[in-house]
Amino acid sequence: MIVAEQKPFGQVKEFVEGYRKIMVAGCGACVTVCLVGGEAEVKVLASGLRIAHLQEGKATEVLEACVTRQCEPEFNDPLVERIREEGVEAVISLACGVGVNLLAEALEDVPVFPGVNTTFFGGVKEAGTWLELCAGCGECILHLTGGICPVARCAKSIMNGPCGGTNDGKCELGGETACAWALIIERMSRLGTLGQLETVQPARDWSTGHYGGPRRMTVEAVQAVAKEE
């Protein structure tokens, strides 16, 4: 399972400043279990945004949605269709980083912002094959990189653009491995946000990752329910 925690409300609100029609999209899987991104959390965040914008005199429409799993296209397709039909200008995804990546991929011209910090992964030891889209680094930066994670998708986890090994959009590892930064630049060019990459960012805090050994997050509300059962 993927474990996450909510981003500060002020930071999420700042992501969508200037947009008039926003959707808060939740996920009914992992983030619902750890009480950060399910239907209830969607309602709380959407209500908070409406109240904050009302107090500021802003005419902002905030829509709500929650799908079974944002990590699978079959569940995202109806959501993407609704976003396009209703003219949503920006999406706040309360799914893990994988969900943000997949929504961003499906919505080429609509920015998708992370509403939670994906912290670490646990679970299934066997089954099919997956492409790693999120490293669970504990400090989500997808709002800076167009919804594409350089920590997970760049072979060197480079934070400041492509290295000298990239060639025609491919990584120097060879094969069909895409250069993460080529993907980032291409997407942000489409969104008209490429200039954001010129902003100097402080050095990344890598201590939020897994370098200190196994991490743990406890949600007392979940423990209480489990004890009752």
C-alpha cells in the first residue's frame, strides 16, 4: 500500500491561485485507508477552499470527485472526461504521486497539483509489472515539475534539468527509457509554465526519504477503529 499525508492547506491553496474552476479529486484506495485522500477528505478540502475564496471575495467554483483508484486508467477515464466536459482549469489530486502522474499524463493541457505528500510504499510482493512513477520521497515537488517526478523517473534523480547523457528524449541507460527531464520540459512547454524552471529552489531536503531506514506513520483514528473491530 502507498502511504501519504496531507499537504498544508495554505500550500495547496497557493497552487490554485488564479484559477476560477478547480476540481479536488480523491482516490478510494490507499489514501482512503490512511485518511488523507478519500471522499471525506475531498469534501473537507473543497469546503475549505470555497470558504477561503469566499472570504477573499473570489468567484471560484470548486468541484468534487473521487474514483476507485487513480493509479489505473480505467477508473480515471470517466474523471478525465468530466474534467474536460465541465471546463475544469486545474486539478488538485489527493491520490499518491502515481495518481498525480497518471492524471497529468491524461490531461495534457490541464495542470494537476498534488494535495498530499507520498511518504512510503508497502505491500504486494508479487503479481504483474509496474513502471515506477513515484519514489515516495516524503516531500512532493510535482507542482514544480509539471506533474512528472524527476526523483523516481530520472535514473540519477537529477533536480535541475537533463544531464549530458540524454539523447533525442531518451535516457543514456539505453532502450526505450524516456529522459524524465525531457518529459518535464515538453509538458511544461504545453502548459505554458516552462518559465517556472528558472526559479532558483532551495537545496532539497533528502532526509524525508528512506535513507534513515524503514519509516513509520501512525494514524490513531485508524488504530481505534481496528481495536473496535
